[in-house]
Amino acid sequence: MKNFPAILPKPTEGELEILHVLWSRDGCTVREVYEVLHPAGGVGYTTALKLLQVMHSKGLVVRDDSQRAHVYRAAVSKERTQKRFLVDIVQRVFDGSPSQLVLHALGSQRTSPEELREIRDLLNKLDKEAP
């Protein structure tokens, strides 16, 4: 088994598209990834294959090569990847201020009542946990 670094590289835009496909399924062959992404104007078959090979070498996906058609699965969770991108955005775009990110996000797009309820619940929870 290959040893991967503790901190995985941040996925590129194309790699992120593939990860979204893998997160939504239990595992995919290159053909299945291609079929999902191609109709949407995404990557071609050989590009999907090459990206998956690169992602495997980076440790972003794991590959089951016990069958003729290799099956790929995401090696990192969607939540961990989202957090990684979010931390980077907060640092680079919002001068390290999570509150500025939230204020901009909530002020620039329509938020559903369900989302507002989830946000209020989280804020209440954070208030209770504050020292």
C-alpha cells in the first residue's frame, strides 16, 4: 500500500469535478466518470483517465485494480475538502476573518428559511460552547 502525505494537495478544478462524481457514488470506473462529466461539457475519456491517474498518485483517490476495469473512490471526504478550501479562502480573500466570509455569503445570495434555521442553530450551539 502506498504511503500518502498527511496533508494532501488541494484538488484542481478538474480534479474537484471528478471528486464530486466519486462522492455521489460508491465507486466509479473511468468510463462512469467520463459518462457523468461528458454530457455536461466536462472532460473527455482520456482526460478523465489521466486525471484519475494523477489523483491516485497524489493520494486524492484510491484505486481497486482487482478487476479489469479499475474502480476509483475518493480518498478524502467531501467535508474535509470543503474545509480545506474554506480555510484557504478565509485566509487569502477575507484576511483571516470567518465572520467577513459569512457576512458576504449571506448578503450576496438568497438564503432559504431552512438554511437560516440551520445557521441559527449553529450560532446558538457556538454561543453555548463559548467560554
